[in-house]
Amino acid sequence: MSDGGSGMNIERNAMRLSGNVAIVTGAAQGIGKATALKFAREGASVAVCDLDGEAVRSTVAECRAAGGFCLDVTSRASLDEMVAAVREKYGRIDTLVNNAGITRDARLQKMTARQFDEVIDVNLRAVFHASQAVVDIMIEGGGGAILNASSVVGIYGNYGQTNYAASKFGVIGFTKTWSRELGPKGIRVNAVAPGFIDTPILSTVPEEVLQKMRDQVPLRRLGKPEEIANIYAFLASNEASYINGAVIEVSGGMTL
């Protein structure tokens, strides 16, 4: 039976995450904030998590999210407390977006142990802890989706980013391994590998450097946070029900 026009299709797509309970880490700005807003617009109940409490409150207000949590993702106790609160309120957790990430760039000879450890703690170890914290709840609920933030740097490497490249390559390893372990339990695990995205992290980058970045992309522009959020929303939805263990590069073709 016809729906009578494209407007109905748009409305259905806009609510494709209706009933979905999602946790998004690093959700106070950039890709994480765009993802929280996208999920909320598509009907999900979103737990917004970030270290910046004021920014968390702002994001929650914008998307009328399920709630905000000011937490350090490197603290397992804080993650467990947040997960328990979400479960208590909704009785389930359907999606985890492991978006939180930092950079501490330096060449190999100059990189300090602290710079290395800080990036590994946030970008890699926290992904392990957050995923482990939700997985049993997802299994009890019949399945779910774990979505991990990798990067093109995790695939191809990048000058001055030993720690970041290692963390994002490690996330791909998590994704491939967990998709095998958890797929039979109804949990799909996928990763997104963004290229150059116009986020606040680039606010201090000189314009001439930004232009060089744009020139590396066949589309001749930086990506938008919303363009990454769209992929996360798709992967969380039933439209991606047969996608498992994938690493989706969203880079405008910069690695061609």
C-alpha cells in the first residue's frame, strides 16, 4: 500500500530509533553532540556523557535527552554508576556509542609517557570498560549495537600521532574481535573511521593548515559532525541489521 508521498517516508526515517536507549560518550561537543542530537531526533532516549558538566547540560537541553552524566570515561567506577542509572530508569540499553577521544600529539622522539598513556586511557581503555559495562545488559535485552570511534589515522597512521594511531587501530581490533564474540548473542559491533571533520578540536589550527587538509580531500572540504552522526544512527538502526564487524571510512575520499 502506498504511503501517499515522500513526506511519510521522511517521517518514518526520522523515528527509526524509536524506543532505542542509547549511551553516547564524549557527547558535549563535536561528533558526540551531533550524534546525541541525531539519536534524539530519531526517537531514541539518549544518555549524554562527558567530562564537561556544563556542556553536558547544554546538550541535554538541546536534544531533550534522557539525562546527562558528568563522568571521566577512564574511571570504571563512574562508567558502572552511569550504566546502572540508565538501566534502572529504562530497564535496558540498546546502543553504546564509544565516541570520547583526545589527542596529545608529538613525534616519537618527543612523545612523553604521559602523553602516550593519556590517549590510550581515553581512546582505547575506556572503550573496553564502557563496552564491558553494558554487554551483559544488552544480552539480557536480546541484543544491541556497540559503535566505536576509530579514525582514518587508525588505518593509515599519521605523522606525530603514535599514541592516537595506536588507540584507533586498537579500536578496530576490538571491533573485529567483539563482532565475532557477541554476534551470536545478537549484538552487532561496528566502527566508524572519520577523516578530517570540522569540530572544535580544529579551532586553533591555522587557516593555511586547514586549507591543506581540505586540499587532500577530493570533495575539497572538511566533513561535518552531522555526517558522522548520520552513520552512527544508521548503524544503530534495524536498517543495518546485517552489518557486523565493519569499519566504515567517512573521509570524503581522502585516502583514495
